[in-house]
Amino acid sequence: MTTKHDIRARVHEIVADQAMIDTTDVSDASVPADLGVDSMGLVEAIFAIEEAFDIQVPFNANEPAKSDFDVSSVGAIVEAVTRLVCEQRGVTDPS
């Protein structure tokens, strides 16, 4: 079963992979662009997140500000993924 801790760890790994940095350099407060993740890297991270968690992410790369999927920080991404995982399972808590 996937817990919020598991979700956080996997999202941090995915962002670190896209930024080509160590996972320890990623925190919930990190902004993807500040880590070196450009718009293409962000799209690739979204695809990796969809695959890792078997979810559909409502993200429009052409208009990210209009998306229901907040990518303003790694923590926001973790929260959004957690919400989508819970919705998919029909639960309120992923643990």
C-alpha cells in the first residue's frame, strides 16, 4: 500500500531525476524551476508521476497556471498526487 511518506519519497526521486541532482537536495519547499527543472522536464516528471502512481494528472503544459495540478513547489506536487491517489482509491487518506 502506498502511504503519504511513499508518495513524497517517490515524487522527490522523480523531481531529482529530472533536475539531475541528488534526492537529498530536494525538499517540499523546493521550486522545480529553482532546481533546474525546465518546462520539458516538468512534463516528463508529470508523465513519470502518472506511471509511478497509475493516475491521470490534470495538467496542461501549455497553460500550467490554469491547471488543477499545482506545480509551484515539490510539496504542492506531493499534495496533488496524494489527492489524486486518494480519489482513485475512494479514500481520504493514502495510508
